[in-house]
Amino acid sequence: MRFRERSRRTTSFGLGLLAVAAVLWVWCGVLLTTPYEVDRAYATNPVECESRLFTDDGTANEGPSKDPCGDERDWPEALALLGLSVPVSVGGAVLLTYGLIGVRVSEHAAELARLHELAGRDKGEADA
């Protein structure tokens, strides 16, 4: 029973890590697909910029430009989220699989023990 409970906890922890990875993916998607605003030092109103993913304009990786959106349109934050989500999702998948297999093996062993006990009883009744 303790083995089965530990396997269920491992499964729950794996599901939790996969949920965290899903949140990171959604956050990265929001960063890439939603428009954003840039505050300019010499202007009173912020500049509305296109999303990072759906633009044909330059990015900060191409060097400084006169466009404030291009200066702010940088990829490291989004790529860092994706990079962080990879080990979290792999760990979650491994723990989920390990936990589910542990529960299955435990249930199988319990069923085998029950069948052996039943076969022993049937053999005892046949001998009597």
C-alpha cells in the first residue's frame, strides 16, 4: 500500500510539473503574440507596437535603430521561458510515467497475490 501511495504522489508531482511547463508555454505564447507598449523618454504617450512574432520590422538583435519598437522587440525573455519549460516538462513526463507504471505494477502484483491465494484455496478444497 505504501508503494502505491508513493507512486500516486509521484504521479501528482509529475502532473504539477507538467502544469508549470504549460503555464510557461502559455506565458511565452502571450509574449510572442500580443502587442505591447514602449515608453519613450522624450514622448508623453507610449508607442503601441506589433507583437514580436507577427511583425516584419527589425528586432533588437539587428542593432540599435530609430524605431523604439525594434529596440524593445528582443527574443531572450521568450526563449528563456521556452528553455526553462523544456527540463520542467521532461521531468514532469518522466515522473508521471514512473508513477503510473508504479501504480499499475502494484495493482498487478496485488491481483497475482489474490489469484495465488484463490488457487491455493481451490487446491486445498480439492485435496479434502
